[in-house]
Amino acid sequence: MSERKVLNKYYPPDFDPSKIPKSKEPRNKTFCIRLMAPCNMRCTTCGEYIYKGRKFNARKEDVDDMNYLGLRIYRFYIKCTACVSEICFRTDPENTDYVLESGATRNFEALKRAEEQAEREDKAHQEELENNPMKLLEERTQASKNEMELAESLDELRELNRRTV
């Protein structure tokens, strides 16, 4: 009995892929697929909230004029559940995310903004260290002081272990 969800197909030894006829379909053909909403969004037409994970029947197409490091970028078209207006978004492999193009706006994402804020603070801290040699020296002395304290506490713990054993 054969498996129903097979990932690998059997190719006989005498199989010749050059004998398969080439299809005349255009490269940018749209496919109907089933997908989940990639993020929380709000329809610009009716104001309906569409939550992440909501399932849709979508049209998928390749974006011809865009790619990132050889990776294809896809565009998806879904319909709002309330007003049936079209919402369009595409993949963004550079940021491992999706970009809403039309029909909806993205809801507030606290985690993403917090990460961006942390990056900005880290950059500002690095610039301050580069521009202020005294600050760099202070941080080095603090780090060496912390390292010495950690080494002392480790030695104390080892000494306690020797006593108890």
C-alpha cells in the first residue's frame, strides 16, 4: 500500500527529463493557495480587524522586478472578510517579514519597536565609546573588576566544596 503524503517520488533508471514537454504558461502565473494572515492588520476600506493566523484563499504571484540575493519575492492578494475589498502584501526576505502594499494597514507591534529601540540604544552606546576614550577606560576597568569578583567568588565556592567533601 502506498503512502498518501509522499515527499519523494520514484524515478525509474531509464527516466529522461528532456522528453517531458515544456509548458507554454507564463512565468508570472497566479496560483490560488490557502494561507494564513502573516500579521495583525486593519482593512482601510471598512476598518475590519484581521488577526494573525486567520486563513484565507489567496492568489500568489511572482514579483518580476524584485529579488533579494537571488530569492524570489511573492505577492499575495486576499479579500477582506467583511467588505470583500482586496488586500495586497508581499514577502520581504531581507527582514524576514511581510510588507503590506495596499488595502490594509499593519497594527501596532510592540516587540518589533522594542527591538528597534534596543538596536538604536546599542548603536548610540557604541558611538559614545568610540568618541569618548575616558568612558571606554571606565567600562574596561569595571569589566575587569567584575571579572576579579567573579573569580574570587568562584574560588570561595571551590573552597567550601573541598571542606564539605
